[in-house]
Amino acid sequence: MDIVEPDGARSDYERFTVTRNVDGSVTMRTLTRAPKGDLLRDVNHLDAPDWRPIEAFGRLFFKDECAGSIVRRIIGDKLHSWVWQGDSEMDYEVFDAPPKMTVGLHPIQHEAWKMNFIDRNDSKEFQPLLTHTVSNTWNGRSLGHGMKLESKVRYDGIESVTVPAGTFDCERFTWDTPFGKELHIWCHGPERFLVKETVAKGDKEGTVYELVEYKETVAG
């Protein structure tokens, strides 16, 4: 994924791999580097075949220091969270995990998976989105147990989108985020990977994230 900033500057932003596992679950691995080079985020998400989050792991480096690591696991209706911040000892907490809650660790590619519980049969009204995040900032510059954030999303239907990686038939969504931004999101295929995201309103308005390379591999 590249980021194209409002002034037109383009930078390599995020690399990702999506794997359909033998049990039907789906893994997303992302490595994100901010254009200024001051943030590096390494994240792994695992979702069940019905897109219910199973577990997630993240490690964050910010301004040449390791900000910490986090491991999360949903068991039943509880979210278990283990956090190591800097050189501190591990801290553990348990939170409620309602149905259709997503778990966010801030990679851009994962924005598409936050749309997984949005009803595709309702393309007129905004629907609620509940995310348990790890940071109270838009770009995830901090890392901790986080909090639940409520927002709303509208499914806008199918659109053909052309990006440097090619042309894709995508599901489009409009997301009014908890951070005062309006995002337009296009995701593709049964693994629902992000093809394009634009900041339509709010801070960094005009910023575009887009897929620049795509390769599909079938193991066998």
C-alpha cells in the first residue's frame, strides 16, 4: 500500500499478506512504516470463518524506541489483553467482547476488515460499528489496553476501482470514524483486502491509501 498525501507526495506505507487457513480462518499480517520513518508497526490478526476476531498481536516502534507489544485473544464473550509497554512488566486485563465487535491495532489494511459485520443488504442507512482499539490516536502512536469506540458505517454498493495494482470490483463503504474523519473504503474479494481508502473529511483531508501491487498464490 502507498500513501498519497494531500500535496501529492507518494510514499511506500504498508506491506501485507492475507492467508486463508486450512480451517477456514483468515490471517492478516501487516508491516507499516510512516513516511517520516518515526513509526513502525508490526501486526498479525486472526479471524474466524465468520469474521469473529480470534486473536491479534502487535508491536510498535515510535521515535527509535520500542513502545511495546500487545497480545489479544477472544474467548467466549471476553477479550483477554496482555500488554508490555517499553521495559515494563506485562499487564493483563479482561474486557467484554460483544458480538460483532472488531479488534483494532491500527494498520490501514485492517480498515477493510472492520467492515466485515456491516449488512450488505442495507445500502441506505448508517449502521453501528464497535471497535476495541489499542490507542486513542488516529495513527496509533501509542499502545495499551485501549478502549471501545463507537462509530457508524454505510454500505454504498459495488464499484469498479482502478489503482496502480489494477482494476478491481469492490465493495464501497463510508465510515464516520470516532476521530472526526469521514473515510471512503473500497475492499475486494472473499478475503476482503483493502484496495483504496480516502480521507474525505477531517484531518489530512485528501489523503489516499491505495494498492500498488497484488499477487495471489495458491498452495498445494
